[in-house]
Amino acid sequence: MFQEVVSMPASAISNIKQYEMSLIATLDPIDFVNQLIETGIKQLASDIHIEPYANLCRIRYRCDGILYDKLSLTTEFAVRIIARLKVLSKLDITEHRLPQDSRFQYHTTDIRINSCPTLFGEKIVLRLLNSNKTVLSISSLGFSESQKQIFMHNITKPHGMIIATGPTSSGKTSTLYAALNHLNIAEKNITTIEDPVEIQIAGINQMSVQSKINLEFSTLLRAIMRQDPDIIMIGEIRDKETASIAIQAATTGHLVLTSLHTNSAAETILRLISLGISPLHIANSVSLIIAQRLIRKLCDYCKQANIQKNIYTAKGCQHCSSGYLGRTGIFELLPIDEKIAPCILDANSISIKNTMKENGYDLLYQSAYQKAIEGSVSLDEIHRTLGSVEYEVC
């Protein structure tokens, strides 16, 4: 029933499309929602968007970071679908004017739901989180050999802070989980604070933030510090209090893994300073900063060789989506050592980047371009993921 469509502007809906929409509208909303979610899980979608417009409701799936149109519904049937999702997630079905957040479980998949009022009704976004999926190994993240050595050296230190940084959906959590999985031995007391717990790992104490009862990162972190921890993973540092406790933990004999939302490793230093952490404390406590992105990999079945040696372009075949299949990480690793520390004390991101280049640490664009040379990603995908300004410099 669920077939991919190219585009769905209201003025261009054909008679065939209207007929398909009318057929869909005869389905039971419960069965339709089940199939909607199961299709998303099967296609490894991270998100499902249900978007009402004047004459139709569009459904899109985000796969490998890209949104794809899947099907359209009549507005009347869409209202029933949205009502079913709100019942599943225990949202207020009578509230249509205010945004709402909740979550529910579908078999082994944890689903976060957000409703938001738009001009033509409520837009729903479902985030699919498979709590039983396999944790990635460190080798499968996408590090170069030199980056892997830096990463392994720092996660095996007895104390210090390791920060994964990047925008939403850049693979930060996967990187942190891979580190935890490697460190997960009986001799270590490992505790995580997450929002929510995305993957369950046996042998690790995992805690979930509960904002409705004011159980936030900082509250849980203070409690953990009285639980004799060896390793602490904080899903995200959002405020000064959490940052301060985390920095203190890193300087008092604990290994702390966490994430921030910044665009580069150098900008992470400025972000911590803006939260009220002194440059001296950053230099003394942070061991490693990892900036990262997820980039689509070329499909091995159909990628085409370019004029340049080992540079490939996307084509498209029955195995892939527009010439791409799966994603890999590109990374920028900044170990905090005696060469970088003076730049931190000066709070100068430009000098940090220059020092990284001088000491052979790849920036994001260099990491991405190396993968293009290896034949696993295209230059167009690098351009799309990282933008054009620095890409042209690279």
C-alpha cells in the first residue's frame, strides 16, 4: 500500500492519486498506523512526518538523513490517524492549539511523538528509537586509523572528559555508546543519564530524564556522584549547572562522556566558556573533543567512476535510494594536550584550528575528502552535508 511518490502539491494531484487516497481512507486507522510504523522500521527510517495541508495530508519518511515523500491521505482520514496516534501516546486528543510531547512503545521500538499546530491542522513527527538495536563497534563508526588510535587512547584514561559534538542526528550518541560498550567490564561502575535511553546495554546503569517531575540532567548527575561511579555518560550538557558538575567529576577521578551541539571541535571550547566554565578548568579537565557528521555512503552496486581517479558519483539502482545506501561518520578529533591548551586559555577558535592543522589533526572537510578519495562517498554528498564555503577550500 505504501508507495513512494515524487511530489504532492495540491494542484497537481491526479485522478489516480485521488483514487489511491480514497482507497487508503477506507482502511481502519489502527491497522494503518501499525503499517505506517512497521514500514518505517523496515526501511530504517529515523523519523515519520505527518503534514496536513489544505487539500491533502503528506507523509514523509527520513531515511539516511533525507526526507522522502511516501504517500498522501485525505484530510479527513489524516484527522483519524492523528487521533489514533494521540490515543496511543496518551496525548490530550481535545487539545489542538498547543504543541504536545510524549512517547509510546511499539514492540521493541520506543517512539517519541511531537504534535505542533499548523495552518491546516496538527503536524505529527514520530522519532523511531529501537532500544534493542545492536550497539555499533568502534571500528564501524568511520574513524581513520589515526583517529581511532586517538579515540582509544583517550577513552581508556582513568579520568577526564570526552565530548562528542555536532548538530542533531550527527551520530553523537552512537559514538558514545560504542565507547561505553568497549569500556563495559565488571570492574567498572558505569552510569548514564539520557533523554531518553536509546539503546539498552546490559551491565550499565541507565537513567532517563523526566522533565515532568523536574528530574533533569543536573539533578541525576548530583545523585550519581554519590553512587561511587567510575564512568559517567551524560546524554547532553544543556546548562551551566550540568557543565560545572561534569567538569568537577572529570577532575576528581571520573571518566565523563557527554555531548554538545556545536559545529566544530574548536567551537566547543567557546560553548563551554559561554556556559560559564573557565578556560583553565576546560584545559585541565577535557581530554578529547570529537566533532562529527553522518554522511551518506555511495551504493557499491551502482556507483560510477568519475574522470578523477577513485572519485565516484551516485547513479541509483534497485538496491539504494538515489545512489546512496547507508551512512558513515566523518570526524574531527581534538585531543587536549600541551599544544592546544594555550589556545584554550586564549579562547581563540581560529588558533585552535590552525594548531590542529599544524599537528596533523584532520578537520571535518579533510576527513570527508579522504573518504571520497577512498571511493565511499561523493563530492556532491560532502557539499550537501558540510556546505559550499569550506568545501571549496578543501
